[in-house]
Amino acid sequence: MNPFTPGSPEYEAWERAEAATLDQTHEVFTRWLGDEYDLDALDVTLATAAAERATWSAEKTRLHGLADVQAWTSAANAWESCGQPHGTAYALWRLAEAISSGSDTTDLVEPVLRRAELLAVEHVPLRDEIRALAGSRHIDLDGPGVHETPGDHVA
């Protein structure tokens, strides 16, 4: 999405650069995959690259000691759009850490951790990290959530 005002020199430069990038991408894919490459595969590859980029951007903020809730939300959404549960779970775990940096955040962080744990069920090391964060925040992921009654919980 072009952030500049339509008709401005910046807008036109952005449009030319975007077109050139798309042409270069098409050229690379044609070279790697042949003239009849699968557009669906290209979509998946580009979506995965966008998720990786969002995750890297969020990691950079974390490396600088910042708890950037928006960056981790963007990363989680990008992985979710790719249908990648482990990438989504990782970003949600980091999102929960970012949310937890504030005070009195249990109501906000618990549903994030529950969703992350559900997505990480087959990724034991990640699930263990999610459960450790929940434990450090006194959140019992085995019991009902803050917005559930005991009969609503499914083990």
C-alpha cells in the first residue's frame, strides 16, 4: 500500500519501485520454477516472507528492550494468515510477554497464552515456554480461563 499522496513525486517513485520489485520477483520465480510456476505457491511464499519480516521487526524491538505489543500482534496476524500454527504460537508467546510487561495484565495476557498453547500443542519446547510464562504470571492454563466457567473448559 502506497503511503504517499497520489500524484506526488514520492507516490510515482513508490509505484515504479513496487512494479520493478514485482517484475524482479517474477523473473526470479521463472528462473527457479519455470514459466508455468504456481501462483498459489508464490502467494504462500510471499505471505511467509511477510510473516518472517514481521517477526524480525518485532524481534528487533525486543532486542532493544522494548515490549512492542503492536509489533508482536502484527507478527501473530501474519503467521495466522499463512496458516502456520507454530509461527503464530511463537508470536503470541512473545505478544504475551510484551503485554505482561505492564501492570495488572492477567485479563489481557491469559487468552493470548491459552491460544498460543493450543497452537503449540505439537511443539513441545515452545509449549513449555508458554506454560512457563503462564506459571510466572500465576495463570493456570489447565483450569478455566478468566472469562470461562468451570464447565466451559475442555481439557
